[in-house]
Amino acid sequence: MFRRRTLLVTLLSIFAVQSVYANNAGFGGNCSQPAQKLAHGTFQLSTGCTPQFYCAANSTCAHKGCRRADFPFGYKQGARLPPKCSSRQFCPDEEDQCQDLLPVGSLCQLNRDDQCQPPSNARQLAGPRNLNGAICLNFYCMWANVTLGQPCIVENVPYIVYDSTGSHQFINVVSRDNCENGLYCDGTKRVCMKQLDHGAACAADKECSTMNCDTNGACGLDPSTVQHVATWVYVIVGVAIVGAMAGILITLFVLHRRSREAEQEKRAQYWREQEAFRNNILSMREQARASLLSLPLQSGNNGSRGAFRDQDFPGSESQSPIHYGSGSSGGHGKTSALRHTFSDRDNDADSMEEALVHSHSPDDDDDVYGNSSRQRKLGGGRI
């Protein structure tokens, strides 16, 4: 709760700073030191100048002479920043110039523990609710060194904070005191009392040693406490992680296998179709070949017909010609021959070639009666 409230206060302060400086003057603009004040609800100092300037004694806005933060609000990236103060000095809220630390009892600004001089036993008194044992309460510097049962001083500052939606606001009271570490100042008795342990009933964060009084009215764990879980939780989480990884891998494997099988089926279907096309083409070629071989051939003169089969052409070389001739007695007749050659070669393409060759030999060819051309010239032809 303490950390959550601190975060809400910080966010509210940022919004308040933007609204406070919205209509302020720039360098050389008019301002008034008596008009400076702390904004209601956030207690942010309003000087009448933009964040880069402060209200000088001549009632004009001047450049700041120091800074408190490493990254001050309102400056552009790469802009020249004012210097920070040394460890023995502090930069006031106005940020006009560095000043020496203030002794106990001096006036200080709200929640500015860094403006007060620390005690000699600063390491012993230092704690999360003070700075090196020094604290600024009710605008006065003092040390947080009050022991158990001794009178103490309390400072309650109400801040306006908003919920997560930003539409509702409520009061967050920050209570501080000058008791030693491990003690708190009771708001009713005004004496230092020992802080409560975890689980005890409480009314404010300062009453708990963990500085966390939860919404149930009991001291909760320190927000910075490391949470330890049982071993079985790690086992369950590990098994769940391994199971999730295995499930993802199995799912990916199944999806990949289905995709691969579908792709293989597509390829198999393609090759089946190609094989069917090839078989159809081969069948058509065989039918065409059988049809060509079964066709009759006609001679040129006497109309004799004949059929050729594969056994008539045993070789791939040229065969003896078949002669068909006609002639008249006493004349020089010409003998013609028609030679057919078929060559079957069974290979991958089952190619079939057909050649038609016409040859003529006037001296050696015989006519259909067996007479040579020489006998016909001598008139001794056979009738």
C-alpha cells in the first residue's frame, strides 16, 4: 500500500507540475515572490515562471542557478542544465542558487530533509523515513533520535491522489515523525512506540515494521520482500512447460505429416495421369501401325494385290526389289520396280519408320514374261 500510494503521489505531482506551469512566464517575464505558493493537494511550488526559470528579487523570471535532479523537468534534450550542489550544500525549491546545510532548529521547506545538517551518528539514525538521520518536520530541521516512550513530533500531510481510472480522488495522509528506527510516534499519545510485526492489526503504514498496512487493517509483507514458493509449484510449472512444448511439437509434426501426405497424393495422381496418357498414346500408335500393315498394295498395270507382314521384312537393311513391268514387241520398254522397306526398332519411344523407295534399272530388269531388255532388243522376246 505504501509503494502504491507513493506511485500515485508521484503521478499526481507530474500532472500538477504541467498544470501549474501551463500559463507561466518565460525568461524576463513578470512574476512576484510574495505570490509564490505551494499548490493545493500536491504542494508543488508555484513561482509564476516556466520550469527553466525562477522568480528573482527584481520580480522577473531569471535562469536557475542550480538543480536538484539529474534530469530536471521542463528542459529540452541537449539543453544546458544548471549545476548540482555539493554534498555540504542544497538547492532550494526555487533553484536560484546553492546554499549551506541548515543546523537543527532552522526553517526548512516541506519534505526537504536534505536541507538539514545530519547528526554525528548519522549511520545509526539513518533510515527510510529520514535522510542520514536528519528530518524536516513542520518546516523545522531536527534529528530522528527520539527513543521508546519519549515525546515525539508528528507531521501529517494530506495529498490528493486519484484511482487508476483518474475519475475519483481521495486523500492520502503521509505521517512522519522523529522517532528512531523501529519506532513510530503514536498520533494520540504523542510518544514513540514499537512498530508492529507482520499480521498485527494496524491503522497506518508507519505502525508496521514493513511500512505496509493492507486494506484488511493488518500489517502485510514488505513490498520488496522476495516471495518464496513451495517446491511442488516449481514441479507443476515445469511439467506444464514441458507438456506445452511437447504438445506444440506433436501438433506441428501431425500437421506437417498431413501436409506431406496430401502433397504426395497430388504427385502420385499426377504421375498416374501421365502414365495413363502414355499408355493411351502407345495404344493409339499400335492400332495405327496394325492398320497400316494390314492395308493392300496395288500394282501399276495388272491390278495384282498383295499384303505385307512383319515376317516379309526380316531385316532393317534394304530388301530385293519386287518388279512390275509391261512392254511391247520391238520397242524399248522401261521396267519399273517398287521397293518397300519397313524397319521396326523397339526402344523407349517404340518408334516405327516406314520408307518407300522407287528404283529403276533399264539393263538388268526383266519384264513380267522373264525376257530381259537385251532379248527384247533382238526381237526374241517371249510371247
